[in-house]
Amino acid sequence: MGLVDYCVDNNRFGYGAMSIAEKVFAALCNAIVRGEIPAGSKISEPELAGHFNVSRASLRDAIGRLEACNLVIRRPNVGARVVSLSDEELLEIYAVREALEGMAARQAAVQMSDTELDELQLLLADDKQRHPNDINNDFHYGIVKGSKNNRLKHILRDDLYHLMCMYRYQLGREGGRASSAAKEHALIMDALRDRDGELAELLMRRHIRLSRQYIEKSLNSL
Amino acid sequence: MGLVDYCVDNNRFGYGAMSIAEKVFAALCNAIVRGEIPAGSKISEPELAGHFNVSRASLRDAIGRLEACNLVIRRPNVGARVVSLSDEELLEIYAVREALEGMAARQAAVQMSDTELDELQLLLADDKQRHPNDINNDFHYGIVKGSKNNRLKHILRDDLYHLMCMYRYQLGREGGRASSAAKEHALIMDALRDRDGELAELLMRRHIRLSRQYIEKSLNSL
DNA sequence: TTTTATAATAATGTCGACAATTTGTCAGGG
DNA sequence: CCCTGACAAATTGTCGACATTATTATAAAA
């Protein structure tokens, strides 16, 4: 998949007004999330600049964006490395998500319009998730959007989402939990329909907690 | 206050290993938070590069960091502007803080050592807050650190804290609430001492909610 | 007068080259 | 044999100049 392909695929950006740096960022972001650039590996500026046929300035710009969404860690005068989260750090993210997405669910129950709920339900229908890591096709992100809290949306999307996608790829997408997760999604959907914010939050928190526990179990059995 | 002064003052960075870009970032960050660069104003690369006597490359790097901590918004091919939050967006931040810092308080009640609690108490003592906007001298951030959740710490510090400082400056530091806020802090401190996470969360959430309501009232009376 | 097209201006985006710092290597001494 | 120090190689940081895009000013046409 080439540079441009990913960009049009990911409608976070409009096609026309994308700078080289943004394209490189999108490509690197994709490569890191998919594991093509392994966790912990070094990001060599000269090497990648040559690979993409861009200047180091553009590449450095892209690396800055990667750092902003927590996909790489930069050390001054040393360089950038792809993040490699410890088990504890992964669980920390789940703890944050529980608080944040629980809040989102509560707000969404009040804020979402009926048509928005319909769209969310549709999204739930093909929960096989043909585009598993497309943020626009994601039940959780739909609820976050539905909260109508832009700051919340921003934190989840730009600071946590890519990281989570990355580890979902690495850990094999928690395949064994797909069916139970779908059921939990359905229950949350019902609570939203009933405009029951309290229940929606409770169910969302439990849903994320169960995911975390599943991950925790998987990690322990390695 | 010169470029370097801020850097040693803010021990987020070590003095020696600070690149030019980091220094410019620190200076701009400080200037924006203090309102010396007004909200909504444009960030001119040539102008500021001349002002600081650095190249545009370094300045652009600094702007990228400002964008990462939400102090400026960048539009491709147009430039960066200092953020100017609407009333709603400001309240959104409080909503997020309520969820996040509430969680932090709950965890801190379990995770903090006795000596850490002592330090926090000391910090509470001179709550006149001689360095009101120094993150290291902040009761709230002390609790966030005490939660031992690095992801949480990172989100609060790098994504929200600067924004909040900025608006605390603009809105006059919610002066009328200083004494009641101090009392609420003391109550939270007690709950932490008792290792009562549930109560600590409840009190912290209420504390932030009261701050938000105070701000809300101030905004409505303008 | 208003609108539109065009040209001048100034900004951002990008590039290649140089400077400063870190890392790796190797010789010498303990 | 290990440790220390200096040297060499490679990488990151910084710079000035050029290319591209947006904005403004101008002028022509409706």
C-alpha cells in the first residue's frame, strides 16, 4: 500500500490539501500500527527520508506528529523509537479508557439524536468489523462522538486510539472475546436507546473492564 | 524573562540538553499561557524567527510542540493560531478533568506512600500557591502523580494542563473561590490519608464540579 | 457599484548542506 | 582482562534558500 492510498482510505485528512509531511505521517502511522515497523525499533531519519524520497525536514515533521499521538518517543540528540508499552502501561490505558468512555456513554445517552442512534445501530449490525481499525467504523468512537464533547473526542482519537490499534494488531485482536463483546455492545446500545445515561456508563465501564481482564489473562499466560 | 530563564524555572526539561527548538517552545508556551501572545492571534513564523534569532526550522519545530499540547491550532498552508476556546469548550475540559482526576484520586488513595502523602500535605500548607502556575507545586498534579498511572499523568500534563493555566490567567484565577477550594483540598487530603478511594474520588469530582460551576457563573455574568 | 479575473505579495512547505552531539571503535594504561 | 580516553563515523539539530500555496491589491467587465 503506497503513500497516497492510506491517506484517501483514512478520511482524517482531505486528499487535496495534504502536505508531504502529512502523507509521510499517515504512512508511518499505518506502518507502525500494523507492526510493519516493529515496536521498540529505531526511526532512522536518513534511512526513511531515502525510502520515501522526501527531505529530512518533512520526515522530521512527520516524526513530530507521531510523537504527538504517542506512537514514538523522542530523545533529544538521540532520535525516535517506536513505543513499546509494558504490560502495566497497556493496562493503564484501559483504566483511562474506562473513565473516559464511561463518561462518553453517559453523555451520549443524553446528547445523541435519534438518527445518530440509528447510524450507531447500523454500525453495530456488521460488527464483524470489516474495517477493524478504521476509526470511522468503530462502535466505541461512535459513542465518543455522540458525547458531543470535542475535547474528549480529541483525547481518545489523537492520544489513545492509534496506540490501541497498534496493540490490537499485536495481540491478535482479542479474537476469543468477539461474540461476548458484541453482546455487551448491544446492551450499551439499548441503554442509549432508553436514554439511560447511568446504565450506559455502567455497562461501558464493565465492557472495557472485561476487555482489560481478558488482555490481562492473555498476557499472564505468555 | 528571557528564553533560558523559563527553561530552568520549568524543570520539565534539563538545562543542559535543551535544543533551540525546545527553548523556543518553552518561551512561547510561557508567553501564551500568560496571555502575552493573545488567544486567537496568529503565529507568524518569519516574525517570531526574527524575534528569537533562530531559523524557521527551529521555530516550526517549536510550533509543532505547541500544537501537540493544544496551545495552537495549525491549518495546512495557512499557519498556526493561538487557541481561543469557547465557553463550551472550556466547560468540556472541566468535564474531562472531573472524570480523569476523580479516577486519579481513587487510585492515589491506594497507591501513594505515606511519605508522598506527607509531601502532598506540605504542598497543601502553603496553598497561597506562591508559584500558582508551576505544575510541580500543584495539589491536583500531586494527586495525579500519586495515582501512579503514567498515561493519566501524561494526558493531564501534556494535553490539558497548559490550556488550563492559560485560562486561569485569563479569567483571573477564580480568586473568589480560593478559600473554599482550600477547604475542599483539605477534605480530599483527609480521604487520601484514610485510604478511602471511593470518598476521595467523590470529593475530587465535586471539587472540580464546583470549580466548573463557579467559572460557568462568571462566564454568564459577562 | 458590484463582481470577477488577474497579478503582486507574503506566508507556509520543502529541500540540501553545515554544525553539534552522540555512539561506536580502538589503542593505551592500570 | 577490564577500564579509560581519544578518535572516527554516523545521526540529530540548525540554517538559509527555493518552491508552492494562500492572501491581498488591482483592474477590467457586467
